[in-house]
Amino acid sequence: MTDTQVPGHSEQPLMAAYDTALLDLDGVVYAGPAAIEHAVSSLDVARAHGMRLAYVTNNASRPPRVVAEHLTELGVPAAPEDVINSAQAAARLIAEKVPAGSKVLVVGGAGLIEALAEHGLVAVHSLDDGPAAVVQGFDPSVGWERLAEASYAVASGLPWVASNTDMSIPTGRGVAPGNGTLVAAVRAATGVEPEVAGKPLPPMHRETVLRTGAKRPLVVGDRLDTDIEGAFNGGVDSLLVFTGVSTPAQLLAAPAKYRPTYLSADLRGLLEPHPPVTALPDGGFDCRGRQARVLDGELRLGGAGDDRYDGLRALCAAAWAELDRSGEPADGRKALAELGF
């Protein structure tokens, strides 16, 4: 994996440097029902160049075929096998714990039910049905009654697998509570911790590799704490886009496991080379003429350039070096404002 001390450098466009893009969906390709700006055209170009596109999401609410239909309606042609979700990773974990044909208490939607069926497991919705395990994933329909049923089952000692624990989810209207908030309710009621399948943990990476066969993958996401950490844990490179949850300010303060290899405003970053960031003799960093350094605990910008993301790359290098050296994040508010963030 590329050294995370500075943002990565690629002389080739990323669509040529990697064979497969493992793309998050919410906040990367779409937000709610609508495509994110530049997503459809960028993915068209990457696909035409020969890059395989796989869609890897922690959202377990919809089966892959439904997600593929949604993508195709948006102008991003996709087949069900192109979609890998945390429901599939969770179902594989469950299948490794219980006998074939077992009943599983589902707290979630159709995505979990169909993923369990792939492994010959039967979805039920009550402890009275005799389940052998509990699986929980996001679905807007989940309410108190289903959370209570999960709590009764988990408290009885059944294995409990959560598809993911994302605390938020991007929607067309903004950021809303994610599956992590629903998992927290069951945890609070039972005192039990679930086994988690989704990003950033290894079961999701294993599921993705099994289903895509990628040899040189690039993880593309909008979240430091799931997409980028998942790439770090899997030992693969990543591209962070700023069309979803994580912000430039959060990126500057990120410890090593949350640092992406590359960064870009949106999915157009797949179509471009990424410039090098070089260390300067005075301890600063330069990216195509934009320079950054830390003075008295504050990030300072210098030099000149037309691309504010070059400035952000230089700021990341300076901020990460300072954080690694001192253990304290540098104040980047003024520098980010100068770049228009």
C-alpha cells in the first residue's frame, strides 16, 4: 500500500493504474434516489477505458438486483453480480456459525433475507420461531418492535451479527441515522457486542475479493471510518471523494488508518493522474506549486496554483507529519478557508 505520510502519486489516470474500482454507493455514486454530480459520466469513461466497476456498500437494506436496477436507471449499467453489500458478508458469517437450513432472526430488510437464502438459511422475525442466530442490518422500516425482538433473542444467548455499524447514512435530504444507531439500541438493552461484517472489517473485504476476483483494486469512498479504514485494513489503495460524509477538516486530523491514498472532489478523480507531494528542506510540503507547513501549531499555505485540491494535498502532508510527530492535530481552519473549503 502507498505510504500514507503524504497523499499518493500516480502518473497514470487511476482508471489505468487499477483493474477494479470498488465503489461505495451512498455519498459516492448517489444520494438517495439521485446520482451525484459527475458520477455517471465519470463511471462511463472509466468503464470504456476497461476498468471493472464493482459497487460495495454497507447499506444492507436492498438486494443486489434492486441496487443494480437503480444504478441502471441512473445511467450506470450494472448487473446484480456487480453489487456487493454487507448483508452478503453478514450472511456468510452466519452460515459459518449455524447448520444449513437454520432459521435466522432478521432485523432488517429484503437485502438480508435474500443474502441468507443464498446460503440456504431461512429468515424469521420472532424468537418464538426458534432461530439459531440473529442478523441485523439497516432498513427504514425497523422500529421498536423489531429492535425489542432482537434484544430478546440476543439476551437469550444467540449469536448476533450486524451487517455494519455506520452511525449515519447520506440521503437526498441530508445525513440521517444509520444502522449503528439501531445496533446501539440492542447493545444498550442487552449489554452484548455483535460481530460486525461490514466495512471497515475483514469479512467485507473477504466478500468483495471472493465476488470480484480483483487483482489490483482501488477502494473509492466518502467515509474515512468505513471506506478508507477498510482499504487500510485490506492492504489496498483508496480514493476519498468529498461528495458524502467526510470533510477536508476531518481528513487533516486523520490518524494513519483513516488516510486515503488519493483524494478528489468527486469521481472525476478516477479519470486523472494524481500529482506528487514532495517534502521541502524547511519541513514543508509542495504539490504543483502550492505549499504547506506548520508554524506555531497552525497550518500555513504558501505558493500559488489553480487547483485547490493541490493545496489540500500539501496541507494533508504537513498536517499528518505534525500529528505523527507531536500527537496533536494542527489548526487548519484558516488554511482550509483560504482554499475555499
